[in-house]
Amino acid sequence: MKRLLIFSHIVLFSFFLSLLQAEEIYISQENYLKKAFAQDILPKPSVIWIKSDIKKTVTEILGHPYHQLRLKYWEKAGKTVWILNEIGKEKYITTGITINTQAQIEDVTVLAFRESRGWEVKHDFFTQQFINIMKQNDTQLNQQIDGITGATLSVNALKAQTRMALYLHEKTRTSSH
Amino acid sequence: MKKLVRRRINKHLLLLKAHRYIGLGSFFVLVWLSISGLLLNHTEILKLDKRFSHNSLLLTLYNIPEPQFSKAVKLNQSWLVAIDNKLYLNKLNLPLSHYNLPFLGAVLKQDLLLIALQHDLLMFTLQGEYIDAIHIDANIKKLGLDSNQQLVLNTDQGCLISNEILTNFSACPALSTIDWAQLDQIPNALKQQLSLIYQESIISLERIILDAHSGRIVGALGVYFMDAMAILIIILAISGVIIWLLRKVKKRRSHFHLKKKYR
């Protein structure tokens, strides 16, 4: 009986804890951009239209069309920064992704997490796995990313976002060079 | 002694009878609660929150009020209409879940539909596809196009003009002629059509199932009825356990007596 009571208290506590985790903004878009470019004056945003071939590939990567047709990104000396929104289970996860001149991921940071579960993806132990990862020919990542038990959908969302950012980075290189 | 045994048997029978009748009486409610509970547990998969009731009886039951048509803009052959907190491009409800009205006006810039809300400028295709949004750190009052077809915003911090790709705004040059967006009167026929579309997009299946689950769908009486049913179900569960325990005790006793007899 005592064990049952302790167990029910743990369940209730985790439930309230999960409610508290909902809708957290960890870093603003502006601050992330300042951090990514290591300066206070930010480059002006550029835009990429998610149309025709790009729309097709992005849909393949995400498993559904991206929710908007035009995407802003920031670029300086070959480095690009992408702020992407993707649904984990029900709500958007906003992630900042920085890609360097060698088309490698330099940084992945969860800017806002709105789901009630799967927030573990915000931690460095998970996001650091993406550093120096590149895109393979088929838009897949060139290294395996270890998942987190109980956060599969959020992990998948972040993987899809990084694949999308690497693909779009490549697209901006081919179109501008 | 016999009296005591008889009294005990009577009590046991009474409990059994009560358990049986409560079980039979709450059968349909219990089945409905289980089915509706299952449905509500999987709202996202079944998309119950995105499916809406078109049933006029249900709409009457919910007493859906007449929509408040706040503002409308005529854009070539299309109409952009604001109803309560929703925006309709002709009969299409535009996705605005992240943005707050009030709707302040709209203009067409080539093949782009630009909509001004209080702090946001939304971009849509003429087919109603969402393109992008730009947050403005000022209160927008109205929007328009200048003689070069550049987007201009009148805000509480002054006049702002956009760049060609609509990513940045700067202060308007002096003496620019601006064609500000005007609001129009909605034709009655469209008003009636939109009223119907709006009313049919309010009550989701999730809402209906949830209200039927709690009994709220038929008002306060329904809630009391469900409360009574919930109490009966608790009694059912407790009486079930008591009957099971009594039978177990009875079995043990008879087993003990048999053992004693044949020892």
C-alpha cells in the first residue's frame, strides 16, 4: 500500500512537472543570431522560396510540406543561420541551426519548445551530436544520431530540421555561385 | 443463530441484487463513457478537433450566435473578410493560429496578398497559401502602396516603407504618394454564405464528444445525470469487490469446515 502511494505521488508529480515544461522559450531569435555571428550587428535576412523542386525535397525530408512558402535565413561570409519550426507531436519546436562554410553543422539550439514531452532535446548532450555533421547525397545526415527514450518525436523533428537546413544551405550555395 | 445467518444471507442477496440492477442500469452509460473516452484519448489521430459539425440541430443546441462581421476588403475579384477572430479569403478560412487580430486592412502587391494585423504583416498567395509573416515593433494603423508599388505601413512610430523582398522596413521618404487600403461593405449574399460557413466551423467533433461525455450537451441536467451515474459506477465497483470478498470468505469457511469434518 505504501509503495502504491509513493508510486501514485511520483506519477502525479511527473504529470505536474510535464505541465510546467510546456511552452518554454530558451533564447530569442535575435540573441541566437547574435551568438551565431558573434556580433551585435546582424546581417540583413535573405529569403528562399520553398517552391517546385525545393518544395518537393523539403516535403520528402519532413514527411509533409513546410508550413510556409518563404523562409528567411541569415548569411555572412558563407555561414548561414536558419530558424526552423517543425511539429514534434502537436506543437512547433523552434530550432536555430548554424551551418559553416564547409557545409557542416556548427550549432543546433532549441529556441522554443512548446510540447509537454520530449524537452530533453534542448540539452547539449543531445544537440552536440549534430556538430560537424554534413549532408549525404540523398539529404540524409552522414552520421548516426542517438535518440532519447520518450522523446522520439522531438528527436525526429530536430533531425528533420537539420536535414532541411543542410539541404537549403546547399541550395543557397548552388544558386549564388 | 439461524436468524443471524438468514439476516446475513438477506444482506448478501440485497447487495447482489443492487449490484446487478446498478450494472444493468448503468450499462449504456458505461459503454458510452468508455467509447467516448477512447475517442477523446486519440483526438489528434482521429482529427476530431479539426472536424466540425454541420448538423443544424446541434448548432441550434449550442446556440451559436450570429457572427460579427468586423471588416472587409475587396481585392480585384476576391473578398477578404474578418469575422470575429477569423479571416476569410472568399470562403477559405486563412490559417492565423499564431497571430492576433484586429485586422487592419489588406493590399495586393503583384501576386501577393499582404494583410496587416496590429503587430504583424502576413503574406499569402491569392489561393490562400501562407507565405511568411513579418513582426513589426510598432502598432500598425493602416497599410498601402506607394507610386512604385512598395508596401507602406502607417504606424504609431511613423511611416515605414518595405524593401523589395519585404524583409526590412525603413522610414518613408518625404512627399511619397500613398494609396492606402480602404475597407468595403460586404455584399449581403456573401455575408449570408460566410455566416453559414463560420457557424459550421465552430463546434468541433471533439467539443461535441467531450460535452456528450460529461453530459453538458443537454445542459445542467445532463451534468447532474452523469454525476449520478458516476456515483452509481463507484457503488458498482465497491459492491463488486465486497461481493467478491464475501464469496472468498465463504469459500474459505466451507473449505475449513470440510477439512475439519474429514480430519
